[in-house]
Amino acid sequence: MSLPNELIDEILCRLPVKPVLRFRCVSKGWCSLIDSNAFVKKHLKKTLECNIGGGLIINGGGGNFYLADFDSLDDADASAVRIDVPIKNLLVHSQFVGASNGLICFPTSFSQFESYICGFGYDQTNDDYKVVKVAECYSSRFRGKLAILYSLKTNAWTRIQNIPTNIRFSSNDCVFASGSLHWTANTNPNIGSDIILGFDLQLQQFKEVPSPPVTRAPVNFNWKCLRRLGECLCFTDNYPKSSMDVWLMKDYGSQNTWYKAFTVEQRSTLGSFKSFTPVTFSKSDSGVLLLEVDGKLVWYDPERKTAKKVRIRGLPVKCSSFFYTESLVQLTEDKPLQKKPSKEKKEKNQTARRDGFLSKGFNLRL
């Protein structure tokens, strides 16, 4: 007795990506279902709701990037796979920008720009993936800040007109959350006037996002960082030789929704550290965090104040890690299922390819 198509759809959309891709071989009907845009979006929604699947992309330096299965990090025998050729050749001079819905973005530098920042995210309203680049331009044609936006849907770059000119970006790191890209910046570097600069991907406009209500007096060279933790915008404030505060924003865009999640004192269970960066929450225990402490991964429980090192075979001593969600999202649109060519047509195609190769590959002279 066969299952109804509706029930098959509901079962498949609740499974991790890897087995779903293997199930494309079951039949043409299953392959057509799994490849459809409607199923891809439904599967992604279930993945995000149920926290199914996921992994780490790890920058080991020197153009070496690795992938690690997130579910295996609790094991003592976790391992990472290095991204090898031909993709590795494309990443040698590239910078990791971000990940959204399973797509990972790496940009290359602008030769005519001395410095630039970049961000990548998903515009849910227009169902479009977008890349934003902001650069200090010193070419003969243009001097100053230049911002451009790439749309995957239109496959085109457009110039952004309303870029703020009185700010300086504090870091190249960009965080995508709540439909906007975010960077740390300042309006007056001499007095340390720090802000969070956002860019709304739907409206294509820059905006200032309320910062956490930090009450402690600033110190020289305190290290601030933006991250996305779960679905929340995360802000870390480091006071060297003292402690580090972690802030989370519950309701995006409101000043009063920032709250201090926890504080880690120096010489705590994490030991003495220069800085740490929250990566993501554990799936088995939502209160436990995966932290990157001075380039090494650690499980940390803020309530019990306990820590456990994450050991992954095949990685350099120090590296930087970013969490991504596995998905079926592709860079191509839906295509109709193609029929298998007949034997006669297949033979004609093979003959045509052979004749073409002979005519191009050899220079015959009589």
C-alpha cells in the first residue's frame, strides 16, 4: 500500500538535508518534488523551526576552509573536512562574509579600493539574496565612500545612494539578523562614539540600530563584537583583565529590548582569555553555548559556569568558526523534468560531440 503524496511531502520536509537528497533517487516523482521551489521553502521553514541539521564553516587561515558536522561536536571523535579543489582555488584570495538559509558567501577584493566591508543576507519580502559592499574609493574617477548592492534575483549590481559619510567602520565582520545587515562603527574615533550601523535589505537603506545600555565606564582598547546568536542580535563587550559581557536583543529595533545575558570573569572556568565570540546554542541543551575562545572552540554553560573543550580532528591549532544551516536552497530556478533521451538521439549526440572534437582538436593539412 502506497502512502498519499501529501503524507510523503510532510515526512520528507522534516528530515535532514543529506537523506532527503539521497531520496531523489527513489523515483522521478520524488526527485521532482524535492527539487521544486515549494518543497525547498517548506523544508527550510521546518529546518529553522525544529533546528534540524547544521554545521560549522571554519577558517583555518592561508585560504584553508573546513566543514564540520554540528551534531558531531559532542563526540570525542569529531572531525572536519577540508574544502579541496576546485572550490579551494576560488577561496584562496576570498573572505568569508556570511551564511543565510544554507547559502555561504565569499567575496573577492576590489583592486581599485584600498579597504572595504561586505555583507550578505536574505530579503524575505522580495525572496532575494543580496550582497552589499561599502568601500573607500581612491580612484581617479571617484573619491570617498561607495556602496553597491548585488541582487541574485536580477543578477545585477546597483549603487546605493544614501550611504552615511560621517562614520567609520570598526570591523569588517557583518551580522545578518531580522532582515538587516549590521556592522560596528563610530562617528568620532577620537572619543570612541560607537554605534551599530544597519542596512535594511528590503528598503535598501542604512539606519542606526539602538546599542545596548552599557553602564560600565569604557576603557582603552575594549573589544566589541557583533554576532547572531540563535535568532537574536548579539553584542559582546570586553573589558581586558576584567570580564566580558554578552548582550542579546529580544525584539529587534527597540532600545529597551537589549538585556545582559551573562558575564564571564577573567580566570573563570574558561581560564584567562583575550576575548571570546559566541557561535551558537547547543541542540541538546539550549542553555549551553558554543564559544570560540582565543581561536579554540569550547562548550560553555553560563548558569553552571562550566566549560568543556571541543576537539575536532584535522584542524589547525587556532581558527575562526561560523555556524550555518543546511538547506536545499540552490542558485538556480525550477526547471521542468527532462525526459531521458532516446537511444537514437543519444547516438547522434555522441557522434556530433566526437566530430566537433576532431574538427577543433586537430589542424588537418593535405
